[in-house]
Amino acid sequence: MPNIKSVKKDVIKSRKNHERNIAAKSAIKTFVKKARAAIDTQIEDTAGVTEAVRLACKALDKTKERGIIHKNQAARRKSRLMKRLNKAQAAVSA
């Protein structure tokens, strides 16, 4: 532990931010996993599937805005999710 008061505060703040970042990353992983599961099971409830995807995109956008993940990472994850959704919808309609 450092001796200087301001550095002690910095350490505390960085730990707090680290915990927040880990929680946010865990949350986006959970939302994406739920959306993928909803797409793969492809229940006839299309409203539920689109809601799961919408929540996952919302979580990705929030973490991107807060600077927890890079904007390109958020875009890549959303793109992959939408690609999977469109592929599943095409398979159902065909």
C-alpha cells in the first residue's frame, strides 16, 4: 500500500472502477448468451427473441459509452448477433 494520501485514494478508486468494469463485462456476456440461446432454440415467440437481442445490444451500447469496452468490439459483437438472428429467421421462413 502506498504512503502518499492521493495515491491511496487512486488505488481505492481504481479498484472500485475495476470491480464495476468486471460486473459490466459479465452482464454483457450474460445478455449475449441469453440472446444466442433464444435465437438457437428459435421458439415461435419471435417477440421474445427480438427482445433478447434488443437487450443484448442495449447492454453492449451502454458499456461502449462508458468506455468499458472498445467501440469496435461492441460493433463486432452486435454484428455477429444480428448475423445469427438473420440466418435463423431465414431458415425458419424458408
